[in-house]
Amino acid sequence: RCPPSGFSSEPRLPPSLASNGGAQREELQLTISRPTLLLNHMAERYTSTPRVLMEFVDNAIDDAEAFYRRVEQEGGNEAEEGEGDAGESFGAYEREVEVNVFVCEESKRIRVVDNCRGMPREVLQRVVLNVGESKKRGVAFLNGQYGFGMQAFRTCCESLTVQTKTSAEEDAEEITLGRWQTDGFAVESVARAESAIKGTGTAITLDNFDEQWMDDTFSAREIAREIELHFERLLARPGLTVNVMEETSEGNTLSIHRCEPFDYAAQDLGVIESIDASVVWPAPGEEVGGKQAASVVPQKVNIRLCVSSQPVQGRIARFFVNGRRIKEVAGTRSFTAYSKRRWTVWAHPNVLGFIDISNEEGSAQGGALQPVITRDEFKRTRYRKMMFEYVIDLCEQKLEKALGRANKEQSDNKLVVLEDILTNVLSTVSREDNRRRVVNPNQAVDRAMLDSLEPPEGGLDLGTGSENQQQEEDPKTVERRKEKEAKAVPRRKKQPQVHQGFNVRLIRGEGKRSELIGNTIYVDIEHEDFKKRMKKNRTGHDRFDDRVCGYLATVIAAHYQDRRYVEHGPPESSDQAFQDMIDVYVRIEAKLRKNLPSLVKQMEAIEKEGF
């Protein structure tokens, strides 16, 4: 970015007097009195040990890019990284690249050792001591550009030591930085026999971690997991090996964790829908904000997203830049400001995969989507909004439709559970009413004696008694029942319908709130009154609460009490009918509320099972 007119990009000279139209003015320069204090505060943006380590592993992978060769497809176009199973690249390294991370909890130390090219003395001095001066800036396929990564150690440990070798026949060179050190830095030689680098490469040592950083993330297993998540796109490259080892203070290896790529084509994921796309934005000749695309730095967008039947921890949809993770899509505020489906799509645990942004090799670094210094968000560039909207148009609707289909099937399984609870509650109310009928209603009744009475087997006989059983149902009733059952929530074979004299079925019907046919109450879950009460949570799952219980209790109580009057005679007065209705409603509602915690637990279990 060019400096404004009248300003120079060159360093300012010391304060001096200069002429300004005949008048004298004093030129001033920016001064940082305590650079270490500023750097230490800047490093506080890193909040976990693995995130700090990613900077140093990233440096090694950037250096290995010199050995990487992309394979051309037919037509002369370079193959896109991320095409094919597991998002692998169609390139390869000219030689084996190995990055080893050693974790020693006993010594509060972590080492990162690679076998890449190493650094000459002048480069070693510059990358360690010259903050904000990166030779990677402007190189599209490299990740570093700020020249701050080496300073990340300041947030978590006391010192950083960088040792490097550019030739297997020469001694290594080493420099150490202290967290509060401002001068006295020196590059020292380390004999080949004493160096951890056997051929060429670089060894980073972060020493004396602060106690508060010695948490659960300070372990080989957790760091390996973080590397797998952060470099998911690059680990699939043939010839790249990243290991994380737990070691003792004497250097003995206790365990080894090899970092592996993730396979989105694995059968056990149960992929319902997927999006595999590799595009360039803006397309050549396309107008962007009233300007030709030639005026905007083009960026490749590699998309590998899927709706799976099972959630996978850590693999929810994420943004990547140059194969390195930025953040979960749902947690990227710059993106969700333009998305209307942050919670229903992007935060859904079954939406897995990545959206990887990169610049064309050989092109200038830049473009609409550029990461901030801590690589957990995107800069506010001129075309950021337009590129986000392009990605939204490309993905959101397709993912939402797939989730809708999957959620419907999962919702059906939940509604079957609700059906059974409603039927059991109604059966209990029926048994209670049958107990009441065996005693003269005008007689004083001992409550304990009443409760000890056994109800008739099967609960309340509603149109299924011995006399009615001998009669065939009216053909219109039979046909009506068949129509309702065709619209009822499907039941799994392992979920047989409960028959206890009175059944409740939830259907996707024709607009009628509810209907009683035979001994079955059909409740339409697509009726406006039901949908107003059945809310959904942020991920699109049905939320059962008191409002739903109250609605169902009202509908069921009305049909149940109506059938009782048919079987046992009408009420003596309208006041008696009112009292009976309220009594049945209150009992059904109370029993549903009592079953609500159990219902919610069963719903959560179904959600955890996946689609």
C-alpha cells in the first residue's frame, strides 16, 4: 500500500530543522521507549500454548515450500489443493520433509525441529531481531507476512533460542532472546556433534514456560490434535511428516503422536450432502463494485463442506488461508455479520469441512480476504463484504436444505418419543377415572382405599368394548383413519406404537388442529397454533417446553372428555362440564410437566446420535 502523498516510506531522519515556505519547522520521529513492553503486550493476543506453537511449525512448513512442486493438470492448469479425497494436494515435495515437536513438561520446555533449508547468519539475525520485517510478504503461497511470529514466545515463556544449519558439513549457529532483553544479542556457533540438527534445518526452543501456561494443553497429545486441526489441509501432502513427542529432561522419548490428515470421504461419516468447489473470485472480466476484476487481486476459494450424519469434534466448518486454519465460520464475526444462517447452518455440529482462501502463485499478496496479525479474523478490506456474499450464495442454501431434510427425520424420531409419553399420560388419567367410577360419587371415599383399587385392564374402554368390538367400523371412519395414518410421524421398527386403550398420533395434516377417530387422537404438528408454540434452538432442533405441554394438554383433554361423555352419558349441567374439562386438563398438564425433564433428556440423546 503506497504512503499518502507528501509522506515517505523511508525511515525518518533524527529531528532537524527544515524550510517550509520560508518558515522553519522541526521534523519529529516516532519513538518507542520500551520495545520489549510493547512486544510483550502484543504477544498477549495468543491465548493457548498450541496456538503459539503453530507459528513455529508454520515457519518450518513455509521453509519447506521451496521443495514443493505442484503437478499440472490437463490443459496446463495447476491442480488445486483440496481436490480429491481428504482435501489432498496434487503436488509433492522433492524430498521428505519432517517437522518434530518435543514436549518436556518436567523442564517446562518445547522444541520444534525441522529438516528444511535452515537460515544464513544474516537471515537468522534479521528474523529474530527485526520485528515487522518479513521477506515472505508479497509471496502468495507463503503464510507469514507480518514478521511477528518469532515474538509469540513472549506471552508464555521466558526465552526463545533459534539454532539453524544451512549445510550438513558446517557447525550450527544459534541466537537466544530473553523476554525482557533489549540488547546484548549475539549469534554463537554450535559444534555439529552437539547440534540437534543432523543435516540442514532449524531448531526452535521455547524455555521456562510460565506456570499458568502449564495446563491441559501443554501435552504431546493436545498439541498433536491442534496441529491436525490447524494444518489439516497441508498434512495430506505426500512427503510431509509432522510428529509430536513427549520427552524427559534427559531427552528420552516417552511417546510419539503422528499428525494425520482428516478424510471427509470416510464412510462412517455418513455424508448426506457435500459441496466440493474450487473457484477464483473475482472471475476474469467480472465487474466488482463497478470496477473490472483486473483491478482486484484474484483469490482462489477451495470449498470442501458436507452435512454428515455424525458430528466430529473440531471439524465443524472453518475458514483457512493458505492451508492454515483461521477460525470456525460461525465464530468469524466479519462473516456472520452478512450471514442470516449463522446458527442454523454454520454453527450446526453436523456441518463439517473448510473454506480455504489462497492467492494465485506468482500473484501479489492481498485480495478481499486477508488475515489479521493473529490469524483468527479477516481484515476489513474494501471487497471483503462482496467476497463473503459470494461464498454465502455458493454454499448456504444448499447446506440449509440438506440440514432441513436431516432435521425432519431426526424430528420424527423425537416426535415418536413424545407420542408415547402422551399416550402413557392419557392411559394414567384413564385409570384414575375408572377408579373413581367404581365408587358411588355421592359417597365419602377413603383416598387410600380408592388408590388401592385395581383399574380395569387396558385402561378406559373407549369404543373398543365387547359390544363395540362385534360391530364393524363405518367404512368412512376406516377410510378417514387410513388417511390420517398416512400423514402420521413414521415410527422405527424398534419403536412400536403403545396401545393402552387410547392413543395419540402426531401428524403433518391438512390444517385441522386435531381430530378423534376411533380411539386415536390425531394432532396436526403443522397447524399454526402448534408451530407458534414449538420453537427451535439455534441449531434448528425442536425445543419442547411448558407452552407445548400446555397446548397438547388442552387439545387432548377436550377429545378425551368428549369421548367419556359419549361412553358414560352427558354431564348434569354446563357447570359440571366445565369442571370436568378443567379437571382433566389440569391432570394431563401436570403429568406432562412431570415427564418434561425425561422428554428433554431423550431428545438430547437423539440429537447426539446424529442424523
